[in-house]
Amino acid sequence: MNKIKITINNHPVEIKKDTSILDAARQIGVNIPTLCYHKDLCIAGNCRVCLVELAGQKRLSPACATPCEDGMEIFTNSVKVRNSRKHIIELLLSEHNADCTRCYKNGNCELQKLASDYKIMTSDFIPLVPFKHYTIDMFSPSIIKDDSKCIRCQRCVRTCAGLQGVNALTVAYKGDQMKITSFFEKSMNEVNCTNCGQCVIHCPTGALTERNYIEEVWEAITDPTKHVVVQTAPAVRVALGEELGFAVGTRITGKMVAALRSLGFDSVMDTDFTADLTIMEEGTELLSRLKRALVDHDPDVKLPMATSCSPGWIKYIEHMYPDYLGYLSTCKSPQQMFGVLVKTYYAQARNLQPDKIVSVSIMPCTAKKFEANRPEMHASGYRDVDYVLTTRELAIMIKQAGIDFMKLEDAKFDRLMGESTGAGVIFGATGGVMEAALRTAYELVTGRDVPFDNLNILPVRGMEGVREASILIENPLKEWAFLNGVELKCAIVHGLINAKKLMDAIQSGETQYHFIEVMACPGGCLGGGGQPIPTSPEIRRKRAEAIYAEDEGMPLRKSHLNPEVIKIYADFLIKPLGEKSHLLLHTNYTARKRY
Amino acid sequence: MMNNTNQLKRADFIFKNENDWKEILAKNIKRSQQVLINELISSELKGRGGAGFPTGLKWKLSAEAESEIKYVICNADEGEPGTFKDREILSLVPFKVLTAMAICGHVVGAKEGFIYLRGEYFFLKSSLNQAISEFEEYCKTIHLDFSVKIFMGSGAYICGEETALFESMEGKRGEPRNKPPYPAISGYMNKPTVINNVETLAHAYTIFTYGAKRFYDLGVQYSRGTKLFSVSGDTPKPGIYELELGMSLTDFVNDFGDGDTKAVQVGGASGFLVPRKRFAETNIGYQGKLTGISLPTGGSMMLFNSSRSMYNVLDNYLEFFREESCGQCTPCRVGCQQLWIGIKAVKSGEKNALYLEKLLRLSETMQWTSKCGLGQSVANSFSSIVENFREEMIY
């Protein structure tokens, strides 16, 4: 370990060689403001807000992009630094449509905060916005892009390329015309954008936001002729608290249910229920594919089977690997299974007209908005999910309604489709679907629990981009005898850049798996594009801890033990992969162009 | 073309015959790396693209960098307004440049060279390629493993900035990188790279032909050797001239002016404007009073006579910078726009004359905070024009 000596604001510090000035300063509690810097992304050094003065140098250096060198004397708050920084903020504001009170990101904008911290009350500069022909792209069902709010920090570009490997957003033109745009300046819904929303949670301003459906949902709630049903995804309950004053990683499931009821939803149920149902369908599908491969030697069977819960991943594979659509599980995502069952099973059980039901989902995801909008998602005869709200939009509604969230008493989900198991909960973390599927499939095949302490399949957990795990099947039940001695090989990836790595490895034939789990967002749904802003590896780690704690606290932790799942098969669906399941719970995919 | 005067010391190295290039190459690749580097260092040759970094040191750093693969790049993206000398070198004496590249490859341990050719110089490509194949043919006969490829630029001014040039060559958008790391350690494809201006390489050829002393004896202290000047504007004899460094601007104007010279722009749009009253105290060279700091160009001399409006000159420069900034960093992208519309607002009376003071402060911030030489040097022409011709900006 190479240590060097530097001073920061005359305070001597000993630090590891090659540490950036920014990190060195933060280690000793000196905060240097940043804009284009983000912990998830590569260094750009283009906003110039983090500039610091180095003794003996006329020009200022960006703290994020400058490594410390032995003997460096760094000043983070000199007159020159302060004046230059103010100048830079003023320049950014002169090019920015600073109509803050009418901005969706008002109150959660990094530029606004900087302007407030540095008290930019007036500006010397001429507003440039009137000279520009800014446009707002509102064609995507998921993401709204308002160029007039863009500060060209390129965080979205680095997110789309570096985290996701999608490259839907890129830089075009130069000089005063330089802008962030998509292929041939097409609208976001016409290009290979997966709607994952990672750009939205990495954008420091209001340039990229989710398309919100808050008013539509309020209208449905207040319409007396409508029965409004809401479902909440597993990852929402470990993140919503961040928007409402709780520390990162606080579980607020009971308060969330109480808040939804108090907002006026007629029925508050849980996507975890259909997560468990997904395990039944997908697990059975996997076993049937294995049987076709191992017993029937069917050359057409597609292995590895890939999970299909993440709509960002689905759109990605449709664009980038259209030849591999047959490898996807045909299961709809838990959101869409829930949607179709609300307007069939639930409507029958509650004796409601499906056309009077409005189905709303609360998701950690912006791609779910696109998914709900897909033409094939009308199996109930109606649009299965009417409105998708992100975690952030729900927080906005709770604040608008004047609910004192902290003081709410815990409440429970409504019955019929509100019961869940720990297996359903961990769907929110990368590796969770795999773990839930293994817990059920292993028991189905062998009659025993998975051979891991307390059902915690630790090898599939974690935050490495690509993980592998395998389970040896020994002494299976009689009907699964063909699986005896088979080592079930699995891979788990999160973040589409890692999905690309995995798909390329599969395509080249260098790896062979039976089952792969892909989540479009870093960390899985808990790091989704609809989650509270900001995000960081640390924040995602805390949310994951909360999810696994929620799982361990549940009385039931295996999907096939969910009593409401058992009941729906007894009363309605009959059996996994049965005729009704095929009709309602399974879907097909569309090959799309690469651009 | 070459009229002798008493004041200006003309020279004729660059365009003198290049027929002996085979001999020079064969002789020099037999010399040791250390000897060649020492020769270059003792000549005190500085980068002729404008930044003036010591060339010998550049080669030395690259030679010391550890890597299997290294590159030599000739920067022929001559984009500075008022500069047209590299075009002439590549047209008339391409073998000098190729030879110097190959010697550099021998010194640092690079087997591949590239010429990054300005998009507008496409017409040079086929003749250059012919020269390259003849050159590579000869390299084979002397068992020198060195090849040269031409990479065409596409017309962006910023791609002359060395790290933006690498990005461009790698197929990416031409945006300057953060420094450090510097090219000598991590350049093209993140490998150690020597990147030299066309003229620098041509001077290196001169040094390896005649020895360092011959070169060192020319010019003045800190500014050794000769330099090509691209003379344009209000002059009866525009063209390219090889002159010794260190001349005074008075001497230059006496020779090249039309008798009515009001100001000279030294170093193109990113250089300084020198008004008549400062001609006598201004010397052309790296340590001159005005050109003491490194200028991101080399050799552009634009003369303006009394019929020229300095407001129009500045307006033209700023419009250029506003368009040619890569747009990546805030001070350069927004600063150039603000300076441009700012002087218009003062001229039209929309802003009062004091606004010029604010713009001067902005240009200073741009100099301190911009990521690369483009944004850092806008202040050069801006402040030198606004401070010396304030009344022309206002009335």
C-alpha cells in the first residue's frame, strides 16, 4: 500500500496513492460539491463544479478526476475556487430552463440545491434558453425527456452505456448545439430504449423524469363508479420510506398498506402473491423443459430458460438478441399476472364488473409502465393493468393527501391476492427469483428443503454483476428420477451490461446453464428506475439487507406454501401450465430492431 | 518569396531538399535511443503546434513508459484559423515527416505510426499514401519494422487537441480527456503515445540531419531554432515563411505590413491580439512578454490595418469558438455563448459598457476552469482585444 502525504486546506492528510482529491477530501469530512460525478458511473470531469486550487498552479483542477500526488497542497474553498464555482453555476443556470416552481423535480434537483447553497440570487449572464429550440419528448409511456432542463453532465449517457450497455442516449452536435439525444434524434419510444429508467434516477435535474399518472389515479379513486385495486411490488416496501423521512433500508410495509388504504384505494393487495404464483408457473416450466431435454431428447427445447419478470430485460432481449426470445420463460411478470387476475378471478370472487375495476400497480420501475401498455397485456378482455406508478409517485400522492406517514399504524393487505411468502418478497433483489424458484423446485423434485442453512441460498445473493450457482439433485422423488445426479446450473446477472456479457457467453457456447435470472437494473428491482433518488451501491446494499430481513421474518418462505396460491389453483387455475394459465398467465415476445 | 531584409533572419531548412531521407533514416536508427533523445533535448526543440512542450522530453517519457505496444502520431489536424504551414510541409516534404516518425518509433519502441489528417486536406491523401508506400518499402529493405497509416479527420477543430484526437481515432466522439494521464503514458488506445505536430517532426528531421547545435544556435534563449509562419490578412505578401524565433513584432510588421498595420493577431483565434503601441516590446517566441504562456497554435500571423473593425474580428472569433467547442465542459460551452452574445448586447446598447468587465472576468474563469486548451485560451484573444480596443466594442 503506497501512502502519500498531502494537505487539504492546510490540514495534513496521509492517503493511499491514486485516491482522487474528491475522495481524499470526503474521507476527512470536507465536502466538495459535484454535479457530473456519480458513484455508479465512470469519471467525466465535465461540469467543473468540483474544481479545487492546487498550490503553484494557475489553473484549477477537477477534484473528481485528479489523483492526489505526494506533497500536493489542495485548497477547496479559496477565493478563486469560490468565485469560479459560482461563475460555473451561473453559467449552468443561464443555459437551463430554471422554471423551478413548475418543475417535476422541484425539491429534488442537484442544480437547484447548488444554486441555493451558493445563493445565486442574481446572474450577470443573459438567459440562453430563449435562443434555443428546446423540445420535450413525451412520446414514451415511461420516460419524459425535457432538453431545456439538461445541463449536459452526461450522467444519463454514461448510465445508458456503462451500466446498461444500451446506448439509447448519446451526445450529438458540438458547441452551443451540443445535446443529449437518441439515434437520429428519434423519440425515446422509437429507439432501443428499454425504459429501465436508470437515466431518470441518475439525472441530477428535471431533464429526465418518469411519465407520471398521478392525476389519472386520483381521478379513478374519486370516481364512485370505479372499484380501484392497487398492488405493490416487493421492492417498494424497502425504499418508499426514504421519500418520507425514514433512513435508507427501513421496512415500512405495514405503514405503506395503511397509507394506500387511506388514499382511498378500494382494495390493497400484494404483487408478492403473483410473485409466488410466478414461481409455480415458471418452476413447472423449467422442470418441463428439463424433462423434454433429458428424457425426450427434444432438439427444439430451449435451455437455459431465462426469467421474464423484468420488463427492461424483455425489451432489451427483443432488440438485441431477437433470436433468443424462445429462451425466455413464457410467464408474464408478476405485475401482469396480477393485473389479469384482478379483472377475472378477483372480479368473479367479489362479484364485480371487470369494466368497473381500475387496476393500479406501485412499482420500483419505469419499464413497467411500458409493459402495462403492451398490446398483448389484455388477456382479461380489458387492459390488465390500467396505471403504473413508481415508488416516487406514490410518495408524492401520500404527501399530497396530507398523510402523516410516520404516525400510521401498521395495516395488513386485503385477502384473496394479498398473502405472500418470503420467496415472493426476495423477488425485489437480484438473485431473488432464482432463490425462490430453487426453494420450490428443489422441494417439488426431492421432497426435501434446499440444502442450505435456514433456506438462505447465499451463493445466489450478492452484488457482483455476474454470479453462478449450482445445485446437485440427489435422490429425487420417483416421478423426477431422470433428474438424479443432475447438477442444476444457474447464472444470475443484474444491470443490462452484465446481461450482455452473459448473452454473448451463451451465444458463443462457452457457458452452459439450465436457468438464468436477469434483472435490468443494478441490484435488481430494489435499484429500479422508479425508486427514490438518489441511488448508490451503498443505498442498494441497504435495501437488499432490508429485503432479506423481511424474508427471514415471514412465517412462510416458500412460494408453494402460500395458502392463497394453493386456493387459486384449487378454485380457478386448476394446475400450473394448465389451460387457464396458458390463456391468462403466459405471453409471447416481439422481435424488434436494434435501433 | 525570400526577400532578404536586415531585421528578419530568414532560414531555409524545412523546405530544403529531402532527397537524403533514406540516408538520414538508415544512419539514425543505428544510433542508440539515449543518444537520439539527448540530441533532441539539447536542441531545445519545443512543440510547434503551439503548446511548446519540449519535444525531447515528450519522447523520453514515452520511451520510459512500459508497454509492448506504443504509437507515434503526427498531428496534421491543422485547424487554427490563419494557419496553413502543415499543409505545405505534407505537400512538399512528406518524407521528412515520415522519417522523423520512424526515428521516433525507433526511440520509443513503437511500430505503428498514424497521420491524423485534417478532413479538409483530403486532397493530400493519395499523394501522401504514395509517399507512405515508398517509405514503408524502404523501411523493409533496412529491416525497420515501422508502418504509417492515415486517419482522416472530419472537420472538427477540437480534434486537433491531442486527447480529443485519440478519442476520434478510437471511433468515439472527439472530446478531450481528463489529464493526467498524459499521452506519453496513456494515449491512443490507452497506450504510450508520442503525438507531435507536423512541423515539430520536420524540425526533428533537421536536428537529426545537422545535429542539435546547428538548430540550437538559431533563435534566442528559450526559443531555439526556426519556425514556420503563416502570414495572412492585410499584407502585400501573404504566405509561409521560415524565420528564426525571437524577432520583434516591429521588425515583422516592417517587413510584412502594408504601412497601415493597426494590430497583429499572433497565434490565430486562440492567440493574442497585439496593438501597434505594443509592437516594439513584443517578441515572437515562447518566452516573449505576451506569448510567454503556451499558445495552442503555432505560427499564425494575421495582420489588420486601420480599415478593420476589431469588434468584427472578435465577433468572428467568438462565433467560431461557440461552434467549435466540443460542448462537454460548462465553462467552455456556455462561456463561449455568453461572450458572443455579451459583446453583441454591449454593441447594441442592451447592456452597458461595464458589462465588458463582467465578460472579462468570465473569460478569466474560462481560462482557469476549462478542461482543455480550447476553453482555456478563448480569454487570450478576448481580453487582448477588449482591453486594447475597448471603444470599438462599445461604439
